[in-house]
Amino acid sequence: MSMIRELLNTKGHEVFSVGPNAPVREALQEMIAKDVGALVVIDGGRPVGIVSERDYVRKVVGEDRSAEETSVADIMSTRVLFIRPEQSVDEGLALMYDKGIRHLPVMEGDSLIGVVSIKDLAGSCIGKRDFIIDQLENYIVGGR
């Protein structure tokens, strides 16, 4: 069973973030520059929300607001769910599916140590599946 810690050790621990008072346009530019779909919103060193491309489309474009005049705090998701590094990738996928989210901060104690996306978790499962298939094929072919 793959663990979140193992995934982060492979993927990296870098967290891309923005402050709650930043204009949405700044958050979008950061997402583009980092090629990510969401940023953790940090205030006083603690995660207070997540802002995503989806938030922008629904709450700025969909409500005909200005990305320059709207703050991240006005559109971010404030219910921050997280996962611990000792939890499994399967637990992360189940949580994301159940709550309809695509990004999970990884918390160790009170420290934010990374972020995983549904793409990261699905890729980990696919990689593990492919490895098992290869091992089974080698066993079957080698067993003749």
C-alpha cells in the first residue's frame, strides 16, 4: 500500500501559496507560472483556504466580477481538508472522491509539508498497478 509520505518524497514537498488579501489575478498568474490548478491560501503561516481555477470560473467569471478587484479571500474554499503523511494514497483518493475535491494539503502536526492532487494520487495507483502487472507477466513467462 502506497503512503502519502512516499508520494511526497517522489513528487516533492514544495507548496505553492498565496495570501488571502491578494487579488485573484495574482493567484491566477501564480497558478500559470507554477503550472498548478490550485494554491493553498496562507495567513499567519497557517493554511486558511484553497483557491482553484474552478473557484475563479465559478465565483469571478460566473458572477461577472473583476479578477483585479476581487480578493482571494472572497472566492477561496475555506473548509480546508487535509491528509497526514502516514495515511495511504487510497485514503486520499477516497476522501477526494467523497468530498468532491481535487487538492489536499499534507499536514504533519501543525506543519504544512506538501500538497497532493487527485492526479498525483491516481498516477501513484496506476504506477503501482503497472508494476504488479509487469511482475505477474515476468512470473508467468519465467515459469514456463
